[in-house]
Amino acid sequence: MGITERKEKQKLEIRKLILDASMKLFTEEGFEHVTIRKIADLIEYSPTTVYLYFKDKDDIFFNLHELGFQRMHELNADLDDIQNPLLRLHKMGENYIHFGMTHPEFYNLMFIQEEPMKKLAELDCEWDKGEAAIGRLVATVAECMERGYLDKGDARLVSLSVWSFVHGLVSLAIRERLEKFVPEKEMLLPVMMQSLNWFINNIDISGRKS
């Protein structure tokens, strides 16, 4: 490995170190209580080093947010191979649950903590990966309606219902609020998947109202 390659590798390693430390602090202390100095102290570098890689704390948050959606997108990479849109919708729900349970720190930052979402709005930045995820969900629901798997209606409204359901499951699970329903931790994920299956199969599916 040449000098240039080593330097580039070192830059990537330090960048990852900063992001990992920031995620830890954001999760443990809350976004609003974290400072660049706290991040620098945790990784044992100077604040100046952190500023070489990120403009400010908001920039760090945005990059973590984008990284979370990138990982979620990778889980859904094979969805286009599923021809049946209702099965595809079900798989999207499964992937969402798996993401939240596997990466609770990302999920908390992306969908639960209030302050980071306010900051994202203040930044007025493009939210390409998030918009793409929402667009894929709405398009899948619309296709289900077109092909007769769901009653025709407002695809965005139904998509909101689907997202709200899986978000509720994941939020309750990672905040440890499901013990009364699922005392055994090893059964938590299977029960969540069963709940998703019930929900998808009971959305006003065409022909079931007779």
C-alpha cells in the first residue's frame, strides 16, 4: 500500500471514529447535549481534528442520518425481484423491523429523538434517501391497489398507516415496552413479525367485504 492509499485509509478510519463516537453520545446524552469537544474527548483527538472532517455537529448528524437510510436501503436492495406487490410490501415491513431491532441507535436518531428532526428541518437540506424510501413504499401500495390486492384509495394514506404500524412496533420494542405482551425476549422478533403479517393481511383487501 502506497503513501496516498495509507493516508486515505487513515482519513476514512478517523471519519468513522468520529461518527461512531457521535452516535454513542447522541444516543446516551441526547443530541442537544452533545458538543464537538465531547466528541473529540471521546476519541482522544482535538476538536480541530473533528472540524477537519465535519463542519459542525449538524453536519455530523446529517451524515449519520444519511448513513442510517443507506443501511436501510441496502436491506431493500432485492425488493424489485419480488413481482407480487403485496409480498413486496410485507417484505418491506419485515426489513424495517429488522433494521430497527438491529440498529436501535440509528433508529432512535432517525425516527424518535425530537431535536435531530427539528435540526434537519432547520438545515433545509435535501433528504434524498428518506424521500426515496417513502416513495418506494407509496409506489408499492399504489401497485397493490392497481392489481386488486388492496381496495383503491389514497395510497399515501394507506402508506402512512403501514409505516405507523411498523414504527409503533419498533419504537415500543427498543424502548422495552412490550414485556407485558412478550415476556420472553427471544420471542420478541417472531411476535413482531406475526403482528406485521396480521396487519398486512387485514388491510381492506379487495373482495373481503362481502
